[in-house]
Amino acid sequence: MTFTPDRRPFLVASAIAAMVGAACHAASPSPAASAGAIRAVAAASPSAPAQVQAPPPTEARPVSEVLHGERFIDDYRWLEALEKDSAEVAAWTTAQNDHTRAVLDALPCRAALESRLAELMTVGAVSAPVTRGNRYFYTERSGTQNQPTLLMREGHDGQPFALLDVSALDDRGLYALDWWVPSPDGSRVAFGLSYAGDEMTTLHVLDVDGGTWLPEEIPGKVGFGGWAPEGNAFLYTRLSDPANPYSRTVRWHELGRHHRHDPILAEQAEPSRIPYGILARNGRWITMGLTEGWSRNDLDVVDVGAWRRSGEFAPVPLARGLKGRSDPAAIIGDTMYMTTTVDAPNGRCVAVDLTDPDPARWRTVLPERADAVLQGVSHALGMLVATYQKDAASIVERFRLDGTPLGPLALPGIGSAGIAVNDDRTEAFLSFTSFNDPSSIYRVDLADGERSLWARPEVAVDPSTIEVRQEWATSKDGTRVPMFIVHRRGLSLDGENPTLVYAYGGFNVSLTPNFRAERFAWLERGGVFVQVNLRGGGEFGEAWHQAGMRDRKQNVYDDLYAATERLIELGYATPKRIAVLGGSNGGLLTGVAAAQRPDLYAAAISMVPLLDMLRYHEFLMARFWIPEFGSAEDPEQFAWLRAYSPYHNLREGVRYPAMFITAGENDTRVHPLHARKMTALMQRLAATTPDAAPVLLWVDRDGGHGQGKPLALRIREAADLWSFVLWQTGACADEGRGAAAAR
């Protein structure tokens, strides 16, 4: 559980994945048509589809502005306020939530589905342990717990001892354990808590032997940078002003000193450049970093001994102004092993002499591979362990410190793997999961590769009933795009099966095989689950990522349409049975898909999304993402964003897919205004379109961007999602008729 800088995209993609988990583009509307869509005149009380009552109306309050010569009239800017600042926005949200509850709760498949999901989601989970001497720290959540418990064993097979039960901190289970890091001797654990999904982490310190919390309490969205070897001090980051997401600082804390007196080692000077610090395990060096988006960063190093002796904190450049991303993997003595994409888009590992860190003298230890992407390197006793990704699946290999191969580590199958190691032993813990293999922890001896099962949750399904295949589509520009197709073994793929397409496509995030028990509620009903690896992600290295960002963002959407059309071409699916799902950046994806290709999808689910791409950068922490998307403040970048911004590309008279849009009122990443405004506009356009599909909004008032939700809220959220998809792909009505006939 070592610290890594908070370069997370505005969605941790796995939080959404945990819930699911042949025509040209529609012609882009002219500027006048688009502006007209935003300003469309509301029809008087149109009739809604017979099965769904009309949604509550939304008042239009026009706001006019001119951006780079184009006039826009936004009728729903008043919905950009948070509920705490606007009673009328709160009332509007309540009316929308009530409407959504009335619609979804009345679906004939809802009750049985929610009951099955409750069975499936009360499945336990366990993390790989972090070792400190003979102490093994890990988290585990029993089937009915809202949040995981931090546990410790003396010895890998010792009796578990509960150190921190986060679920007991409040009656509703809204506290979340964001991170935890044991001290070098295992006598203390630093940990971060947040509440109701706000991610405003507060740092605490636990005395392991005494079972008590130390007086340390540091607020401000804290990240951890590493313990001093003596366990009496640590490096951390926090916001100087919790209300300002661009006020991150790097600080040094000594136990017993109030955090107000902690020296500031670095301060954020620009919104899109985020400072962070990492203290080496040996305490000899601090690596100071400054990120700029998800493609590059700067790194400096600081000699801790010299700093403590002289009082002068003097960073020495290590990797400044280079085109690529560099991340420390381990420091042994004065040598840093570092992964980097500088001159290596698929990644390589270099050794850097920290007393002379000039890039010209970096020594390549693990060269870039053409067939696989280097995901990370860690240091075990006498060796490096590298995790690669090939065709969106994991490979783990071992090397001597000079790069001499020691052979691959055998995995249980084709899937997603992680490895937890320690530099004082060859004992390691392998995490592995796949679409048909529950997330399991194996104890491994890296010296000989032998492994034994350490922990695996019991699941209420038979994974062997699931079949997985990988298929490839050809995108508009000829790029080959892979996708995993998951369904019940023996299912006839005849085009009549409800199909859910899930994708993300951004921020260098890779979508790899994963097991989600709740997905079986879909697969058991004959549903097909498709996970697509779009450009913008990290599945094929930095070049793949950059091919789907900024002025190349349309490639991401073209990849999605090509994958969907390939499913249709193969006879696996038909548009009336296809739904598309995404969250955060993936929510933007599904919003764009609904606007650009309404002919391809029966339904689109857009969770905690960005949708107004001309104003996104003005809210919360969104300026962090300008390196990925661009900003409408710049004329050239405005043109990119204007071309696909979902909120600005809806048109009157088009029958759009059914939409289910979600937001979190406590979201500190993506403002709920996007979901609110898009819902209001789509509902108004639907009101003027014959046989329009429903548009529903759910704003979670006890949630944020998706992290840390208690079990009951996760079950309700999953039931909402899956019942909506079953309904709109025709499977819910079929099930309802079957249930009625059975009665």
C-alpha cells in the first residue's frame, strides 16, 4: 500500500465496472441547429409513452453568451447550483428522483432482480496483504458489511485480528477507508477516512499494539507519501484550502506535532500541475513530482540527510521537461529503479544514479517491448517483478536487478493480475481475477514460482457456466479495437439477446478482465456483456492513450461505434437490444454515443458524467483534466469540444435512446450540473418527439463519484442500473409476462 500520486482520472473506472463493471456518423448539426436545440421551445404538455408518466417539467431560464463567434443560449444554467446553495435546485432534484423511483420501482422485473442482486453482492472480498516483519496487514469485507475491516495476522497463517472496523463508525456505513499504510516495523498504521463519497480524506494514525488512535488528525484530502524508517514521521500531501482543489501542498509531519506547524516542501502553482512527494523505504531520498495530465510529469530528488543537516530543501532535477511519464519503482542505496515512457511509449525500466541523475546517464534495465505494455515494477529480495499487459490481459515476469530474465510467473489463467512484494523476502501475494474467475489471493514463492491459495471469497454462482471470447473490430480509420464478449455457456448468439456494451476510453485507464458476481444477474437472464478497449485507454501503451485524447477524442467514439457495429455484423446483437454503459469519462462516452449514433442503441446509461464540455473546466477540480480534453477558453480547443459536447449536439426531432443519467451530490470531481442539465434538455426534446424513449435522472444525495458506498446503496444502484437495461432491451417485459403466467 505504498503511496502513488493522485493522478486518478475523475472516475476510478473499476468503481463503475464493479456495477456491471453499419452506418456513417450522424451528420453533425450546424451551429444554428445546435443552438436551436439548446433553446428549443417547450411543447405544451405532450403525451408520454403509455407505460411511463411524463417527467416533471423544468423551467427554461435563458442565458445567452458568445464563445469564439458562436452564440449559445442555455436554458438550464440555473441547474448548475448545488442543492446546499439553492432550494429550487433541491426541489427540482427531489421531483426528478421521485419520478425515477416511481418508474424503476414499478418495473415487473425489479423485485426479483433486486433480491438476486442482494444474494450476489453479499459476497466477501479480501485484499492482498502488506507485510511488515512477521505482521500481515490486509482488508476484508464479509458479505453483509458496508465497508471493509482492516485486519492483521502474525504470520501468513495466523489468526486474523481486527484493527479497524470502518462500518462501525456510523449507523449508515457512509465512512470509507480510502487508504492505509503500516509503518516500517508494523507498530503503527496511517489511514485515511472520508464520508458519504466526498473523498475529502482525513488522516489518522493507529497504534497497532494498543488498539488506539493517536492524536494525529490531519484534514484536507490527504494523500500519504511514506513513513520515515523510524516510524516517527511521514511525508504527505493535503489541500491548504479544502474549498480550493488547486491548493495541494507537500508537507512533512513528525508525530506529536500539530499539523499546522508542518513545513511545506512544495505548493501547487497551476491548476493542471499537481505536486506530490514519495519518501523512499530507506529514508535516504525523497522523490518530488509534478504531474501534468496523464501523459507526462517532472521528477526531482532530494537528499534527506542533507536537508535535515542544513535545513535547506534543495530538489535536484531528475526528469524535467521530458515527453513522457516517469514513476519510481524502488530505491536501493543510491540507485532508483524507475519506469518511464520517455522514448518508450510501451514503457521501460531504467536504473538512475541519484547522485548523478542526468537522463543521459540512465541505464535501461528492462527494455521496451513491442508486444506488451509495462504496467509496473516492484522490488523483492534480489529481484525485480514486472507486470505487463498484452491484449488487455496480465503477464508477470521476474528479473535479476541487472535485468537478466528469471522467467514468467505462472498465472491461473488469462485475466488481470497484481503482485504485492517486499524487499526483504521472496514471499509475495498474487491477486488474480477474470470474467469467470473470482478475485483470489495466492501466496507465491518468487524464487521457484510455487503458489498456494491464500484467500478466495465464496460466490453464489458457478463461474464455469460463463463463456468468454475476445473479438476485434475495425474502427473508422482502420485501427483494430479489441473487445471481450461474455455470456452464459451455450447461449445462442442470434441477435435477440439483450446486450450491454461497457467502455471507458480515456486517462490511460485499461479495462481488463474482472469478476463481478452481480453481473450474473444479467448473464443468467440471457444477457451478453461486452467490454471494449477503446483508444484513450492504456491497453496498448501511451500511443494508444494519446490517440484518444484532445483533438483525437473522436477516435474513442468511432472505436465504440465500430465495436457495436461488429456485434451487429456477427449477428450477436441488434440495435433494439443493445444498451451502452459508462461512468465519468465513460459517462461522457455514452452521452456522445446517444447524441451522435442514436440508431445504434436502445438505451444509454451515463453515470456521474461530464456532458457540457464547453463549461466543464469551470467547476470543482476539472482544470486537472485540461491536458486530457482541452479547454473551450482556447479557440482551437473549443472547436474540438464543440464538435462532440453532448449537451450542445442534441437536436429536435431525433428519437434518442432511452437515457438513465446519475450523479452524486457530494461528488468533488464531476459536478452534478452535467447530469441535471442534460436530463432537462433531453426530457424537453423527448416531449416533442413521437414515441420518445424515457429519460430518467437519479442524484445520490449520500454519494459522490462512486467510491466508498455502503452495501445497501450499492445494491439499490445496481438494481436501478440492471432493471433499466433489462426494461429497455426488452428483457424486463418478457420476464414480467413470464412471472404473470407462472402465477
